[in-house]
Amino acid sequence: MWFIFSIFTAISWGAANLFYKKGSDTEDKSSHLKIVTMVGFMMGLHAFSYLFIKGIEFDPFDMIRYLPVSAMYILSMTIGYIGLRYIELSIAAPVQNSSGAVSAILLFIFFPRDMSILDISGIIIVTLGVIGLAVFEKNAETEALQLSNEKVDKKYRIGVLAITFPILYSLIDGLGTFADGIYLDELQLISEDSALLAYEFTFFICALFTYTYLKFIKKEAFFIFKERDKGIAAILETTGQFFYVFAMAGNAIIAAPLIAAHGIFSVILSRIFLKEILTRRQYIMIAIVMVGIILLGITDAG
């Protein structure tokens, strides 16, 4: 089942990235905090519902136990939200999701295990495909900007600072996923339900702080129910998080790079809904990643 959970996670997070991008305003320096608020409130709503519907006994100390993982995830996501104000989603998403390679390499180094040829091939293919897509995206965007004499929207400018955000996201998120693999799979320090609730309640607390800061300290106009794109992104993010913990608990070292393929779904959706065009090289990279996904699916079925 870890494979199915990984695919559901990738699709949900890939779609969430589209709405994160649509909800990012280059003129609003607080847009990343507003997204954090929306995601945190949605996760809190889900956590309370999940807690009572399933009748789970949740130990609040699990929030402390799981804090290293939660903190890295929340920090990386916040950095990612900032970056989306200044860089194409189709470039940011693949770069960010190279984090799957970071976590898979760390897990393999510290917790080596026997893997089949299909497992290894699938991981390599997915990882190379994601990285290759990021490289082609950056090159294509740079060429387009050099050939254009028109003023380019700040949201789509490429610069050292802009590309730094997805790179930082990748590194921090990769460390978070590595830690998650230890907590949920390798050492089983916490159950799937407890990890899910601990993370979502921690994010909810962060949302309370950011909302208080925006409304009562900065006194910004921020109406939650009018933030359509941010709200849809929050729902999709929370949906993906639900499936994610079960995927990581099932087979972390393979699930991590597979889930990283959600950047591919982000690229496809950004082309469809943001009216951009895929090049032949980008189609090839997407096909390569899909082949890797199929190989990992075969190993799970076996």
C-alpha cells in the first residue's frame, strides 16, 4: 500500500503547488505568512476531526518528540512559499523535490538494506528525471528571458536569490524526510497516527502565531474565507500529508524519491492552467519519471 499512498501524496502536493503559485503575490511581502496561516488552520481542523472521529488517544508530548521533523518541514515550506513569489513553478517544483534524492541517499547510507534491481533502477530513474527536468526548465527560462525585450513580471525572474529558495527548501526538506524515515520506518519511534497529529497540531500553533502577527501587529487586511487559492492549496496539502505518513512508514527509502515526483505533476498542471508550453525535452523527462514510477509500482505489487 505504500506505493498507492505515495502516488496519492504526489498528486495532492503537485496540485497544491499550482494553487500556492496562484496565491503568491509579488507585491505582498506577507503572502508566505498568509499561506502558512491557511495551511496551519486546515491541518488543525483535520487533526481535531481525525482525533475525534477515530477516537485516538493523543499524547501532547508527541509534539515535542516529533518537533525536529515538524520544524524542518514547516521551515522548508515557508521558504518555498517565499520563493514562489519570484520564480516559475515549473522551475521551483522540480528543484525543490530533489529533496527526495537527499533523503533517500541519507537513509541508504545510515540504514543500508537489500534492494532489488527494480528498486534501485526506479529510484535512480525518478531522481535523474526530476533533476533533469529542473535543469532543462532553468535553461529554457534563461534563453526565453535573453531573447525577450519585454519587461518580465517579478514573479518569473530568475536570479541568484530566487533560485536559492527552492535549493534551501530541497536541503531542509530532505533532512526532514530523512528524519521522518528514522521516526516512522527505521526505528519506529512514533506511530503513523501520532506523527500525523503531532505535525498538524504543531503547524496549527504556528498558524495561530502568524495570524495574530498579521492581524493584530501588522494590522493587515487578511480575510481567511476570501483566500480561495490559498484555501484550496491548504486542503490539498493536508490531503497529501495524510497519505504521506503512511507511505513513509511503509517503505521510506523508496517512497521518498517517489513522492518527490510530485514536482512532475506540478509542471504538468502549471502548463495546463498557467498557459505555458512544454518542450520536447520536458516531455522526455516526464516520461522518464513515469517509467521510474512504474518500476517502483511493480516492486510494490511483487
